[in-house]
Amino acid sequence: MPPDARPLSGVRVIDLGWITAGAGTSTMLADLGAEVIKIEGPGAPDPFREWESAANDADWWNRSPFFASTNHDKRSLCLDLKADPGRAVLFRLLEGADVLVENFRRGVLASFGLDPATLRERFPRLVVAAISSQGETGPDRDMVSYGSTLEATAGLAALTGAGDKPVITGRDVNYPDQVVCLFAPGAIIAALLERERTGRGAHLDLSQRELTTFLIGEEVLAAAAGAPTVRRGNHDPLHPQEKIVRDGADWLVVNGATRTPVRDAAALIEAPEFKNGTAIGVTLDGRPAKGIPFRFGKRRLAVRQGCRPLGADNAAVLAEIGYSERDIADLQASGVIATAPRRKNTV
């Protein structure tokens, strides 16, 4: 391996992920050196592209900071998987892929002819990371969820807030999505190592609800023992010296003699320790992007390339898997590949 190679150099990932859960998972694999090809449909681009403030821009789909932050260091293929030729492209891509990441609603991948049994038969070395709300088995497997409803079903929302009102963490940026994109890359890497021993890929069934409950496992065990935690916000009678107080226009966390300001995102950006950390990275053209949450002592990890415009790599990716210039032109003319969504931003 060349000295500047990263740990997953040579691994090819097909990314069908949306928002954070799937897209964030494949981004972390890209951070570790994998080649990631992100596939979005012209009729169904990643919803993170629909940023309210860019609604009137001519190319609004390429303007969202939320999308850019979560999709750096990826190639972009805009491909209609509802069309037979589009599915044929995907199948050909999977022949040379190591990993498939997806977080569609259960049943969507099967509608493309990519049910688990077919994937195992046609691509026996492929590692499939199927990220879903409730997992692929069990009574709630068909539930369509968002971060808020996942926090409710996983038990997290019941612990947050004060008094009789639970609090969810947010709409687009929420704990269940962030949690799975930290756990899933580890499971994928473990499956790739297992493939080296067995020659077989794996189907990873990753439930966001299960992983979120895992985070509060101590609380579940306490409840099972008859001592559930009472929701009390920032007030803990066992630690009365710890509290949050207002200091003019600001808030402080006070713990005995220690007084620490509560920083928002704007304050973090200006903090010197933040600038020297890894939470936020910077692309080669100077744009901020989601960072890398770990470092290696002798192998540098860094954000290298910013977010690619939608469909920017259509021709290059298709040429690499054997499509001729004429084939690519026909796919473009028929709308199977594209560089813009078919619909206007309605946000």
C-alpha cells in the first residue's frame, strides 16, 4: 500500500443513502479511503438537497450546505432506478462493488429487483448495509419513521426535557441518524474482514431504533430493576451543585466553582480549539464539510474533495463499466441519467 493510501483504499461503495443515516455512513467510509459512488434518481434526489434558502437559485439542488457537508469525497451518478436501463446500470456497478449502503423504506430495494436473496445469489461477495427504522424483521418492520419518531420508539425522548413534556432533538439533525452512521461503518468493516476469511459477503440489518436504545441501555436496565429515571431536565437532586444559570444574554453550566458558557454553533466556529479539531473539515477549495471524528498517528485523514454537482460523474462512471459514448448519450436523451432533478424545489 502506498504511504499516502488510506485504510479503505481500493474498496468501492455504492451509496443509495439519503439524508444522514445512509449518506453519513458512506461518507465515513470515504473518509477512510473508499471510493464512493452516490446514486440519486432524477425524480428522487437526496432530500438534503432541498435547502429552503436556495429555493430560488437556478441550480438549487447543488446549493445545500446540509447536503454538501454530508456528501464530500463522493462521485455523483444521477440514475433513474425505476427504469429498466437504470437498473441494468446499477446491476453492472454492483458486479465490481464491495459494499452497498441503503436506507430506503423497507420494500423499495426489492422493487428494484434487489431483494436480499437476489443480492446474495448474484453478488456473493457484496456487503450490504441495510439501514432502516425498525429493522427488516419484527412487527414494526414496515414502519416509516423520522428522527423524532425514532427517538420516541427507542425511549430517548422520554428521558429528555423537564416535567411532563418529552423533547426531541431536532428535525433534520437528530440523534438516531447520527448514531447509525457511527455504528454502521464499524459493522461494514468487520464484514469486509470476515469476507477476507470466508470469501462471502454479508447482509447487515441495522435498526436505528435498536441502536438508539443501545445508547440508553443503562436506563432500560434501571427500569427493569424497578428504578426508572425520572425526567427532570437539568435538575438532578443527587448533584445539586450542577445547574444551568443565565448570565446576562448567555447561559452558563455551573458545577461547583466551575462556570462554563453554553456555546452555540456560531461560537464554536470562532473557538480556537474548534479550529484545531476534527469536528469540521475544510475541502481543498476552502469550503467547510463534516469532519472526521478520529485521527491516525502516521496516516493523515482529511476531507479532500467537496460535494460534486448532481450527475457530475455520469459519463465517467458509466464509461468505466463498459458503456460507450453512444450508450451514454442515449441514456441521457431518454432521461435515465440526468444532471438536474425533474421537479422544482417545493420547500
